[in-house]
Amino acid sequence: MTNKDLIEKLNGEKKLYIHEWEQLLSAYTEADKDYAAKLAREISNKNFGNKIFFRGIIEFTNHCKNNCNYCGIRRGNKCASRYRLSKEDILLCCEEGYKYGYRTFVLQGGEDPFYDDELMLDIIKEIHENYPDCAITLSIGEKSKDSYEKFFEAGANRYLLRHETADKEHYNKLHTSELSWEHRIKCLEELKEIGYQTGCGLMVGSPYQTINHLAKDMVFIGEFEPEMIGIGPFIPHKDTPFKEFPAGSVDTTLFLLSLCRIMLPNALLPATTALGTVSGEGKQLGVMAGANVVMPNLSPLSVRKKYMLYDNKAINDDDAGENLNILKENMKKIGYEVVINKGDFKKVEYGQ
Ligand code: SAM
């Protein structure tokens, strides 16, 4: 089969075998990438029109008890200047965001025990009470099922937890032995079971990643059927063990975004900040490849530069309103409209 045949097969059957993924990902041409992007855009346009959802990300702590080898806020990074936002700070971010039309708040942070269940519940409940028409997405790492359940009951309804890699050995090279691949996957399964719109995902070009790993990632994503998929390039951070590794490929990231869109037509697929960091036009390219979500930063200006997961992270000094205006303009230039909408996942039966 040619690569074009494989892309068509994916479009029809919504899955490929691992050896087919390996073929497609190891030797794709510019024409294959363009073909996948065209199909992906057609699918996005059919499902979402030319509409792009936006989510406000609030990076509320850069303290982390973990020591992931790729991440700039790993606990071993003594150069990081640490901060925590109070509940009041977080609510102010929501208030400002709401004014400008943000209807999803993404609370992201390192795994910081300071925010115990009681404090998290307090924060979630207060956001939910003040903004009942908004979605609350959590991205705070691995917790017990009991905690996930409590957060869900308090009003959080989406959870982002990248699986990082579907290969256990590769996972162990990216993380220290305190973390296990099995536990990561268990958390993802529990989140789904509870009823969260669940997001998995990976870094393209993470150190030691092979084509076989990426093929396994695509099989995993197809089987797990996440509501959201976060895919962005790996970018080195100067104060981590992976500082000498090169950044991941923009082309492969875009190709994978298109293939995810073809495989899971209704998935919520962000054009990530990391993609916008390695390529100035990254967010627009992401949308042209099939993404339908953007996540502007709602964190206070005073802490934005401290949430440095990787070098040169695309950060601007614009407030929530200005940020959004720039985004709207950029999307308009490529024929898309940023809309005020909670942007929930809508289930469809694929392959019908
Ligand atoms: N602690 C939470 C967790 O583990 O899911 C959320 C925060 S964590 C920093 C969010 C994501 O940032 C990770 O899942 C990882 O994929 C991404 N990330 C971290 N370091 C990165 C790097 N150097 N390049 C690109 N992405 C990175």
C-alpha cells in the first residue's frame, strides 16, 4: 500500500495496524502531509465549521514533586524561581478571562502537594459557583481515583494528562523511577470511567523516541479514544538532563495532528504553545493541519515567565483581552473564527 492508501484506509476504518503506522510515519513525503492536512481540514470544517474554541490556561503553580527529565519545573531544577497562586489570584484570572469571553478555564500546574484535595476542592467549587456556564479543566497530574471523583463532583469536567509515550521502556527513559507508565495509564482509565472529558498526548521528538514508539502512540490513542489530544514538539530546557537533545519536528507534529483528526474526527485538538514556540506561525499551521482549539495564557503577567517548561516558551506580555485579539486576528487571516463557546466534546459513532 502507498502512504496515500494508508491515509485513506485510516479515514475509512479509523484505525491502522502498527506496521502500517510505522510505514506511514517513517517515510512520509510533503505530498502525504499535504494530503492528510487537506482531509483533516475537511473533517474539522464538517464537524466544527470554521470555528475555533479557546481555553484560558491558568498556570497556578510551578512547584513539582516530580523530576521528569524533560521538564523545566522538575524538582531538581534549582534555578527555577518558584511561585504559587492563591485561590483569590486564580479567581481574578477567571474574572478577567470571563469578561473577554473565555468559557473554559484550564488549571495547570506541577504536582504540588501544597494544593491538597481540600484546597483544590475549594478552588474548583468557587470557580464552578461563580461561573456555572464555564468548563473547568484540570491538568495537575496523577492523583488517586478518590480525588479525581471528588474534583469531578465539585464541578471539574475535563482532565488533561498526557500519556507521554505508549511504550513502557521509553516512559522509563523520560522519567525517574518514582513514576510508572502503568500508573499513568491507570489514571487515564480512571478519569474516563468517572466521566471526565479526558485528554492524553505526547511530545513529538522526545529523547529516545523511535518510529515504533510513535506508531504505538497512535494505536494507543485510537484505542483509548480520548476526547482531547495534546500533541506538541519536545523542546529542550537548559536546566534539565535533556538540555542537549534537539527539539522535535514541526512537520511530524503537524502530520500527527492531521492523522489524529482523521482517526478521531470529533476530538478536541489544540494547536499547542510548544508548536507556537518552535514555529512563529505554529498555531495557524496547527489549525491548518486539523486542530480546533487554542489555549491562550490567563496566568498573571508577574508569573508567566516562571512557568518555563522549556526554553524560549512563547510568552507575551499581553493581558487576556489583547491576547485574544491577536489570536482572533491570526485566525481570521487563515479563514477561521475564534468563538465564545464552552466547546464541549460531542460524541459521534465513528465509522458510520
Ligand atoms: N503536572 C501535570 C502533568 O504531569 O500532567 C501538568 C503539567 S506538565 C508540565 C504538562 C505537560 O508539559 C507535560 O505533560 C509535558 O508533555 C509537557 N512538557 C513538559 N516539558 C516539556 C518540554 N521540555 N517540551 C515540551 N513539552 C513539555
